[in-house]
Amino acid sequence: MSTLSYRSHISSQYNSELEDVRQRVLAMGGLVEQQIVDATRALIEADGQLGEEVSRNDIRVNQAEVQIDEECSGILARRQPTAGDLRLVYAIVKTITDLERIGDEAEKIARMAVDLASQERGGAPLVEVNHLSRHVSQMVRDALDAFARMDVDAALAVAREDLIVDREYEALMRQCITFMMEDPRTIRRVMDVIWSVRALERIGDHARNISEYVIYFVKGKDVRHIGLEAMEREVRGH
């Protein structure tokens, strides 16, 4: 969908309000992406100071959610949107909820990084964790790009990537369990990594959720809680 429906409104003020809130969502998304990157770097490098900084920055993510939510409430009260406009506001409110939860997951990783920094190095598959983090970060970026352009094909691509992330997550969990079985002294350290890996997998789930809201806005179809094939049928109309 190359253009958004609100851009055809007679009221330029209404257009401006909707565009402003959309841009705020993208800015919040950029902040959340940086949180993922910084939290992962703190984990990989055992940088407790950076981990603490990520934890402190989580309040900025929370504030962005509150501000956008209030702006959406104002639009609903003043404009009483219908049809596509109402779906857009709904998609925005749901998207910022998932972005806030992604921020929470990044903050969890940061807390694990602080704990790891107090331990001896070694005994965990951190290279693989970094790869998974890059993958889910790209998923978040792609979901936000789909949101920015309201592109259902891009949204479907994010949903497909989530299946790959799930497989990477399962393989990484098996590695972590093997580390602990082979050397029980690594249990505390590997458990921190396990919680971080779980947080990354959840970030992938939230990115998929955002892509589903894009499909809802464009197609008017709720594709939550259905498989990928069923989602593609809904989007393609067959």
C-alpha cells in the first residue's frame, strides 16, 4: 500500500495529527532497536556499565508509549475516526504495546549482562547469541518498515522470518543445555544466557505481532493466532 488513507482527508490538521503519531511510532521503534543492540553488546562483552545504561533507558521507551497512547486517545475523542482511520489508530496502539514489550525484553538482557559481568568469562555460546540478536533486530526493523509503508508483502516476510528465529532459538537452547551438562560450573553463567536467548525469541514474536497489525490495517482481517499458510491465504484472498 503506497499511500495511507488519511492523506486524502479534507482536513489538513487531521492529516497532520495522524502523520505525527505515525512518525512517533517509528521514532519509538528506532529507540527500541538501539536498546536491543546495546543490550546484546553488553551481554557479549560482559559490560555491566552498558547493561545498566540500557536498563535506565527503558524509561524512555515507556514514556514514548504513554505519550503516543495519549495522542491516539485524543484523536479518537476529537475525530471519532471510522473505517480505515479507526483501523490505523488501533494498529498504532497495538504496535506501541509490542514495542514497549520489546523494550522490556531488551532490559532483561541488559540485567543478565550485568550479572555476567560479575562472573568469570567463558562457558556459553555467545557468538550464536549475537547471531540470533542480529536476526531479531532485523525482524524488528523490517516490521517497522512494513508499518511505515503499510506493506502486506513485507509483513508476511516478517512472519516467515519468525519461524526461522524459532528454529535458531531451539538449536541455541540445546547448545546451552549441553554446556551445562558437560561442565556444571557453567550453570549460573549459561542460565543468564538462556534467559537472554528466551528474551530474543520473544522479541521475534513481538515483531511478528507488529506485522499482523499491518495486515489488519490494510486488509481489515485479523490474522492473529493463525498459522503462516492461513495468514497467506487471508492476505491473498484464496
